[in-house]
Amino acid sequence: MLGFIRKELIIFLTSVRYNTRIIVPAWVEHSEEYLSSSSRYFPLVGWIVAFLSGLVLWIANLSLPWDVSVVLSMAASVLITGAFHEDGFTDVCDGFGGGWTKLKILDIMKDSRIGAFGTIGIILVLLLKFTCYRSMSDFSIEILFIVILASHSSSRFWALLMTKALPYAREDELSKAKPIVKQMRTSNVIIGSIWGFLPWLGFLYIPSIPSKLALGFTILPFLLQAFGFLYLRNFYKRWLEGYTGDCLGAVQQVTEILYLIGILSAWKSF
């Protein structure tokens, strides 16, 4: 039993090391087996990012205006992950914006330089996030905490699901994403879904939220995220016949924003 717990802990910390800049203990050895299995904890890593960035938001808002606190929280999230997903989204914007064939798109996405499409895309993404959180200034601390937690965890689940919905697009071994996804198991996706959507249940336990609003907080974000996932899946399939690591980063960013938009839509409608 202790051996199983230690192994799962190593797998989880491997996921933390892969997805963030958080330093893990030296005894967490690296192996492709652990890296492959670590995918089931991707959404759980989102819990960590959400907790830390939410903590920054709460502490900053004790003495600073809401807008400034939101920017500091967003900056904390970027620092924690090393702009891991934001970088992928930027590369996708450049690749699909400047390429018209599969090979050209893949070639552009491997370029470390950022182009006009990537610059415009990431600016719009960050602006949307800021505007969404700015619009949540009237939310109670309980609702806001669940929103931050659920947005980070569920968006990472959709990225994980994409690895099951499409094959890997590159034929080379250069991408660091391939050791993880080439042996993706359905069980990892199922476990990931638990970590991804468990925070959503929190709305049911807040007495101040009417049941109708709690239902809206669940249905609208899910529908928007599912639509975004299906659209990106078909888009990647059409142009790349699969996905890359950058594509997964774009899925995470898009579904995170769609979740926030869904919450605001439910707040206004219900």
C-alpha cells in the first residue's frame, strides 16, 4: 500500500514539474512511465495554480483596487506555469494564421519567435480574462474561489481529452508532449475528468446561491466549453489531422475563457 501511495505521489509531482515552475523534491525521479501516467493529474495541477493565483487575488484586494488585484493574480498564474499554455496558444495563432499547409503550420509553430497573429491573439486572450474577472467584482469570495478553481481544472481536462480525440500530428520526436500522449489510456482521461469537474459541485453547497443559478453555473459553462472543444477538434483534424502540444495549450486557454464567459452569462441570465 505504501509503495502504491509513493508511486502515485511521484506521478503527481511529475505532473507538477511538467506543468509548472514549482520545484519538486529531488527524489522524484524522471521516467517516461511516470510522465505518461502523470496526465491524469493535469487537472489537479490546475487546483494548485488556481489556489495560488486566487490567494494572490484575495491578499492584493485587501489593500489594492480590484483591477490591480486581478492583474497581479493573472501575473501569478503566468509565473507559476511559466506561461506554458499561453505560449502554446500564441504558437497556434501564428501557425494557423501564417500557414496554409500542414507542414507549414507545424514549421511555424516550432519557431520560437512570435509573429503578428500570436501577438494579437495573446493580447486578446489576456484582455478577455481581465475583463471577465473585472466583471466578477461583486461575486462573494466563495463563488469567486470556485470559479477560479473550476476554470483552471476543467480547462486542463479538455486539453487532456483532446489527446484521446485526435492522434498526434507530428512525425518527429522533437516535441516534449509526445512521451505523454502516445500511450494515453482511457483510465487517465476518466480520472482526469474527476479532478477537472469536482470543483463544480461546490456551487451546490453555497447557501446564498439559488438552485436555479447553481444549475446555470454548471450547464452554461459546460456547453460553451464542449462547443469550443468540438470546434477545435474539428479545426485541428481538418488542418493537421491531429494535434500538437501547442494545440493542447490553445485548448486550455480557450476553454478557460469560455468557462468564465459561461459563468458571467449565467449570472446575468439566472
